[in-house]
Amino acid sequence: MTIAPAARIRVRAIAFDLDGTLLDTIHDLATAINLMLTRLNQPTLPKDTIRAMVGKGMANLVRRALAAAQGAPPTPGDEARALALYETDYERVLGRETVVFPGVREGLERLASAGFGLACVTNKTSRFVRPHLAQAGLGAYFSLVVGGDTLEAKKPDPLPLQHAARHFCVAPERLLMLGDSANDTQAARAAGCPVFCVPYGYNEGRSVQSLDCDGIVSSLDELPERLRLG
């Protein structure tokens, strides 16, 4: 890990992960997973177990949860059925128990006022992303939103960050990725972007101190002090 606590990185735009970085969505995610499992006559899972499965998109979350509940990998047909049920259940509970992490609103306001371009780049299915941001009162900060199905590939592939860099007309080294997991750091490294992490998210049970990142900020409100516009 290449952390430089006093360093200020020169960037023009910032891409933010959603789940575990901007929003604490685990309560809604776990509720929807357990509603799905109940409808499939499977035992429900503890929230902390589900938390460690978050990070690689909805299909991966459903696959892992169903495998854990039934004690064996699901067939492709069972997985497809479970995913359809999950998306229906998640839409029903979307935003009910989601909370904005401390410092997020303050940090976004400061960054937007300073002139940084802001994007949300997540592996969550696109149709859920804008509603989540709107319900949290954060939607207006982002000129670009990239979901897990917006492009041909999702994080840790570099394509979403390459797309964001083109949107802001900046070189990848002037686009910072802020996330909470290896998906974010791997995507950033592959795209040639600097990357910071927050320590409170859903890194599949791993510590962010183990990740290859350029810095760790305890809250988003600390981020402006680590950056300079340029």
C-alpha cells in the first residue's frame, strides 16, 4: 500500500463508489436478500454475513447468498429466478433504511463548490442508482452516473473509469477514484487513476489497509484537504 498521509493529489474530477462509500445500504440489501430467500423456502442469513458478500454487483450477491443459504452452488436457472425475485424485493425496500455516511454531504458540497467534476461509478444495477441518490438527497452533485450494466464491463475492469475520464475530458491520472473495496482499487490501477479508500465500507470482510491505494480518508469531509484542483 502506498499511503502518503500529507500528500495532496492534483485532480480535476472524482469518481465515487456508492454502496459502502456514499451510502450505508446494507440494511436494505440484507432485507431484500432475506425476502428473496424466504420466497425460495431457504433459511435467512445474518446481516453481517450478507455484508461480506457485497461489492461485485447484484448477480454476485444473489449467487453467494443463495449458495450460503442452501449449502450448495445454485444452478443457472435457480440463480436467474432468485435474481429476478431479489430485484423485485429490492425495489420494494429501496431507501427505507439506507443512511448517508457521516461527512458525505459536507464533503460533496465542498468538492462541488471547489469546481471538481463528480461522478458516481458503481456496480449496482443502473435502475436502482439514481433513485437511491435522489432519496438520499445526493443526486444533484453528480453529472455522471455509471451503473454495473451501463457499459460492457464493470469494476474491477477499468472501462467505467475510462468512461468517466472521457466524460470530464481529463486524463485518467487526473480522475480520482474513491471507494471501499478491491474492486475500486483494481479498477483504478488498471485505468491509471489515483485511488483513495474509506475504512467503513463493505470490502468483502477485508481491511482496506491491505489494499493498494494512495490514501485512506476516515470520512468524505476529509477528502478536500487531500486534493488540489488542477
